[in-house]
Amino acid sequence: MCSPSEPLGSKAFYRGPRLDEPDGGRMYEGEKTLLVTRPTRLISLRFYVAAFLLLILAGVLFSQVIARFVSSFPNPDIGSIRLSTILAGIVGFFGMLSFLVAELKRKSTRYIITDNKIIREDGILNKNTAMIPYTQLERVDMRQSFSQRILKIGTIVVDTGEDTMNMDMVPHPAHIQELLSSRIGRRGWSGPPPGTGSPPGTTR
């Protein structure tokens, strides 16, 4: 399977009939996987920024920098622990929590492009899956701000005429748009559903 960092022109391969794989129950036996990618970390930028600032604040509180420069800053002992140390632990906890939320938000979404359809998976424990066959695809749009063009990221909007699917903040969106646009209305392989047959020219 191609990783997000590999070029889109790299050779795809036939998936076998292993239904225990993450995509196994949603793909035809022998269906080609062309690309698997996730949103970039910029989709969770505000959580990463919050984590960074909170961890810096926790470090400042733990080292008692404020109390050293501002003598009027209240920093009494609670038991045998300074108040600033307790506050540093609380702020640090929320900083780590914000970082964890940012990572989960990015990793909970995955986009799979095969030679038959586009698949979007959302969730970690509970999975929501949306699929659009190329035969239903009408247009593929790309949305990019100026800063996203510089960073080579963007959002791909897949439109069937009745519904849309967003591929948010993906790397190299122009290549993905070209890959999908070239397959509008096409069918890669019209064999039997998953687990019921083999692709043409293959043997079990």
C-alpha cells in the first residue's frame, strides 16, 4: 500500500482476500489500492498551539520564575508542596491532554483511494465509513488558501451531484485531484463483492 509520502505514480498492488485487514470488508477481492493518506497535523493546529503554550506555562510555574521576579506573587505552601508546583502539574496535564486530542483528531480520519471508489473512515473505537464509487462521481474540486498553497496542502471536495465528501487538509492535493478527476465515471473492476470471487487473470 502506498504511504502518504510516496509519489502517486508508484506502483499499486492487488489486495488479497484477507477480511481481517482494516479495509478488507469494504474492498473487492483484488481491488487495487492507489493511495492511503490522512489529514496533515495542521488540521489540529489550534490544539498543538494550545498544548505548546500550556506546557511552557507549566514549566514557568514549576521553576517558580514568576515568584522570583514578582515578589508579590502569592506562592504559599500547601502541605509540603508549593502552590506553583501544584498549578504546574494541573496546567501540564491539560497541555498533554490537548496534545493527545490533536493526535487523535488527525489519526481518527483516513482516506483510501482505490481503482473503484473513494473511502473515508472516521473514528478510532467507533468507525464511520463513507464510500463513493467513481461511477457516481461528477466533479472533484480543490480548496486552498494562499498559505496552504505554500505548504502544499489543501482540501479536496468530491461531489456526486447529490452529496459531497471532503478530504480535509491532505498533502499534495493537486495530485489527488488529478488522480480522482481522471477516474470520473470509470470502474476499475466489476467483479463479485468482497470474499466471493477473484479478479480476472488471477488464481487463488
